[in-house]
Amino acid sequence: MLSRVSPHRCIKLRPHYYNTVRSLTTETISSPGPSLPPPGPPPPHLKHPASPKPLSRTRLNPAPRPVVVHRRQALPYLPPTFGRNQILPVTDATRALLEDIVAQFNAPIRYAFAYGSGVFEQDGYKKSGEGGKEEGPMLDFIFAVTHSDHWHSINMNQYPAHYPLHARALGSSFVAKVEDLSPGVWFNTYVPMKGVTIKYGVTTVDNLCSDLLNWKTLYLAGRMHKPIRIIKDDARVRLTQQVNLTSAIRAALLTLPESFTETELFERIAGFSYTGDVRMLLPAENRGKVGNIVRKQEEQFKELYHRLVVALPGVHWQSYSSRMIQQDISPQSRAAHLRKLPTNLLKGVTKHYESASLPARESDESVYWARLAGDEKFSEVLQNEIGNIVRYPSLVQSMKGVVSAGLGKSLRYSTAKVGKWWTSSGGSKESSS
């Protein structure tokens, strides 16, 4: 009986013997001649011959996986007309200045916008470059980037003077870690550029879109409730910004009566980001700031929100020239707005009503939301929850300002804010006397 030989006990030839035998066989067949001596050890110059023929592929010796290129093509483009309400016009001189300033940065910026009194006129302010030799307000920018550490590394190399000494010493990784603290923005302030003074905040696109969708902190989303001038656009941000604007309308409608003016709507929306802001409790912010913004920017607000308002069910805005707006305030209609509020705000509202005697949400959701929306104090509850979202991030960002700007610039910035508050308080007293 023949014994079965295990394949694992087969004797393996050394690679140089294998190649020698193969080359000799090929040579013998192709050109017959005198017999050659049996193969011996290879000469010294052939100690490292070519690799042997690869073995056949098996389960134990599989072929390498093919390279698959995963291209991230989320929202490569949007229809040309989508979000056209976000493109607000400015004068040619202002547009050229804003674009020229952003173009000075070598670090890659995915989305950039300018905001504030330096871009759109406000009561009590003059735009930059106006009023003769009088210095106008700072131009405010927000830059959304992909990777903060990488961006600050490039920018710190190009503009080291934009950062305080301790930030330069600790490096871009330190700046990125401070930026990541809620609400996720790092500001460089009092930066001279192109004949004006600017302040620019840096955040990530992920952090920006998260706030626009969920109102995580309302720090960035609240600024984008008001007119802004987009300088560098991004399809993902434009889409989430449209959601943010619609959420602001829904929240405002839930706090307004059956009939109201467009000015009341715009002031309610503009005031969300100041509700609960710790700066409003200190002599560091103009108490009439919301009214100052809306009075001079009403046309921009209307361009931003009119198309979105008329598209909502239960809301009637007769024409673009009309100033009056009416809405259905039945619990069912208000519940439709309530259910579509940003998740962070909705979470706070439902938590507030946990102790109330309401039907179980799992048993009948329509009844549950209608009972919430029909509560007499719902408007007050909603505004309190918005204030709870804003309060902590605004406190953290105020403290971060000392780290990002340095002690000298922080004192200068705070002094300017107190001066504006004092002017606004004095003006209001004079007008009332």
C-alpha cells in the first residue's frame, strides 16, 4: 500500500536551482549541442538571481485587491437658481474690496462671507471709507475651511502678526484646539489689510453646517440669519443655509400673532442670536442693535426671506410690496412648524414639557405636537430655549477672545464696545427727554 505524502513535507528547491534548471532546459531545446555537466552551485556573480515565477493564486495566497478610488462627490453642484435669495447685492466698490481681501490669503478657504455694519449699513454706523478721515467700523469675515490645523499653519507662516505672541509660540495645533471649543471659531481681530481694518473668524465647514442644520450653538447660524455678503460659495453650505433660514422663519412664526408686519418678522429673526447672549447683560453691546440692523437693511431682509415665507403652508404674504403678513395659528398648523424646528431646539422644548400632563408621544404624535403648539405659554418657552442655546457658547467665545486676540487687543475691543453702548444709551436718553 502506498502511503499518502503530505504536501507540507515536499522538499522545496532553492530559487537559484529552479532558475538554473529552467534556463538549461530552454537552451537545450532551442540549440542542441554537446551535453553539459550536471548543475552545480551557481557562480559568485549569480548569488542573487531574479525572482521565481509567482505561485498560482489560492485561498492562502490571494491576489491583491484592486485599488478603488473613493471620490467624495457630495453636492458637486446645485441648480443655478437654488438659493439665489442668499446672493445679496452690494456696491461694486464694496464687492471689489471684499474679494480683494479674501484673495490675499494663501491658505485654502472653502466658504467665506462678510457681515456687519462694515458691509451693510446700520443706524449709528458709517461704512468703511465713508465720512472723510473718520475711521469706519471693522470689516467682519467668517472663513470656513476643511482642516483648521493645516489652515492656521499656512496662515501663521504668511501672516504671523495676525496672531498673538503666545499663539505663535505654541503653534497651529494649539490654535486649532482653542478654535474647537464651543462655538468652534477662532478670531483674529484688528488686522490692517488693503487700507481698512478687518476681523476674521475661522471655523470648519463641518462645524458651520452642523450649526446651520441643528442650531447646536446658534453662534454662526444666528449671524447668518441676518444679511451677509457671500464671497466664496460652497454648495453644501448654501444648501444648509437655506435650511437655516427656513428654520428661523418657522421659529419666528411660532412666537408671532395671527397678523404682523414684515418689520416685526425681521426683528424677531434678527434677535434670536442676541437672546441669552451674555454681552447683552453687560455694558458691552448696543441695546438697540436689532432695531438698528433691521431699519437700514429691511430690503436685504425681504430679499432673503420673502420667497421662503410665501412657500410655507398657512402663511399669507399678499405681494412683495405688501408689509402685512397673516398666518394660520391653529394648533395643527403651528404643530407643522414645531415638528420641523432644528433638533437641538426641539430637544430643549420637549424636555421642558416632560413634566406636563401630555399624551404619550409614541401613542399619537399628531395630538402630542398639537398640544405643545397650542399651549398659551409656548412662545415664551420657545424663546427661553433659544436663549439657553445661545448663552453658554457666547460666554465661552467671550473668554476665548482674550486668548485669540491677546490682552492688548481684547482691551481695545472691549473699550470700543463699551463706547458704543454708552453712545446708544446716551442717545436713547436724549431722545426720551
